[in-house]
Amino acid sequence: MNLMSQPLWLKCTSEELTLQVKVKPGAKQNKLFLNTTGRLQISLQASPQEGKANKMLIAYLSQLLRVPQKQISLLHGATSRNKLIRIKIAAKEQDRLIQILSAIS
């Protein structure tokens, strides 16, 4: 993906992707989508208590992107709806993830 065409919620470096997401816990189903302002949003069934939503967020992204959970970490926003997520992945694999994420737009 061309750096000029990257969405604002996605940052790429040689060894990782960083996603800015808004999380809505307590939803009817898990779902990843672009909200009306163009931000990446994830609705999760888990409640926000005791980190359940954060754990489900990592598990959901792992399943959706087909990346091991140990490669996904929460950098910022443990107690906030606005989160910064790091996915450690080699540059040669990043295009695959970007294609999956781009399919939602």
C-alpha cells in the first residue's frame, strides 16, 4: 500500500503495524468496520469489566487477521474506548494484513 494512501488509523514500520481503533464493548456481535467519521471501530460482545473487552479485542484481531495473539499488544488505552494496538509483523507479511483491513472500507 502506498504511504500516501494509508488511512489515518494505520501506521506501518518495517516490523509492525499500529492501529488506532475505537472499541464499543457490550455489543450484540463482534464486528470491525469504519464508522461515519472514517475511524476504525470494533464492536465487541465482551463487557469492559476486568479487562475482558481488551482480551477479546486481541483474540478477535488475531482470528480476523490470522496472526498469533502473542504478536498483538495494546500500547495505549487499556481503560479507554480509544486504543492504540501494535501488531508485530515482518514487512513482507504486512500487505496481507493491509488487504484484510482495507476490505472493510
